[in-house]
Amino acid sequence: MVGMSVDVILPCLDEADALPTVIGRLPDGYRAIVVDNGSTDGSADVARAHGALVVTEPRKGFGSACAAGVSAATAEFVAFCDADASMDPAELPALVERVASGRVELALGRRVPTSRGAWAPHARFANRVLAVLMRRATGYRLTDLGPMRVMRREDLVALDLQDRRSGYPLEMVLAVHAAGWRVDESDIGYAQRIGDSKVTGTLRGTVNAVRDMSRLLRTYRASAPRAAREAQLDPVASAPAPQAAGSQPEEVRS
């Protein structure tokens, strides 16, 4: 998309081997913001050498890295992508287009494995369980809690997300739902990552992520506005959406 202003946040912990591929696959005009969350393999130097803006976040946690990236972002649109080369940043424009056109406020990438070992069985099972619980809590017919996603920066900042651990991606969806905004997902490729996973690649990391997200879901179900909890939503939410300057409201599909 010519003329788009997009910052791509890449949370990073020891991804020196993957970063050249990831940064090199960014579409023209998309800026990489690599958030170094305690790397010891020279990831920050590699990122700088390949033209990325590097942010150092000493507080450990996926949410901490994401929040630091959002604080550093200045573009109209903010995208998130893993820094391990499991996802292709070249697929981001399709997500950006859905947000820029006013179709949704949050566009998600639904992971489709492209190789046999791309998605560990325990991690895939945990994702399915959490997706079911998320649908029950929100009514959104989503099947994945994948990390590739796009929002307008001003909308994301307005959500004031607080989770600094593994629950950050889920908190984003829950906060969007509480605001009455629209969400959808579309397929993206999911390949074997370069290097070792720090979260879902290990059983311990997966258990910790499930614990963080389950806590968020319990809190949300207990405190979410009654009207939002009881809404019967399509794949995109039916409540009015925030409108960008000069844009026209789009009729939501039934």
C-alpha cells in the first residue's frame, strides 16, 4: 500500500539469526521497531545493522516488549510480528488494508502451518482451548490468538493495555471487545521458526502463557459490561467503530 505509515513491532529475545530475514521481508515503507528484551546474542546490533529502530526494554515479558514498542511507534498504523521468521512480514499489507479501509479496528493473522514441525502439538492444543474460551467471553468467532496483528496506533493507545506477560495479545482482543469495536482474522503462513522458542516451544512456557491468559479471561468475564458480554456478534463486531478523520462509516456485514 503506497504511502502507508506503518511501524512493525518485533519483540526480540535472542533472535540474531532470524532478524535479517524478518527485517528484509518488510514491505517498502514499513519501519521495523525491534524491542530487545534481554538478548545476549547481539540481536540489537544485528537489528541496527539492518536498518531497524532498536528499543531496549529491560523488564522481561512479551507484554513489556510490546508496550515499549507501542511507546516508540509514531506511525498511523502499528503492526506486530514475531521476530523468529515463523511469519512472513510481507503478508502484513493485507491486514493493514482491512484496518485502513475501516472494515475493522483489529485485524488478526490466523496461523496456517506450512511445514510439519512449525507448530508444536502442545502449543497448538493450548491455542485451540484458549480460542474457545475467548469466543465464549466475547462472541468473536476467532480461532487463533496469533501474534501477527494490526491496529491504528491511536486506537491501540486508547485501550491502555496493562498486561506485561504472555497475556498481552488476549488482553488486546478483550479490550477491543469491551470498546465495542470490530475484529476479524485471515490466514497467514506459519513456518518453522529459526532458533528456539521462549514461550510456546516449551511445555513450561506454554503453561505459563495459558495461566496468564486464563487469569485475564476470568477477570474479564467477571467485570465486562453486561451489554458487551451478552452481545451476539458476527466475525466482526456490530457496535459503532471509531472513525478516522475524513472517513465514512462502513456498513457491517450480517
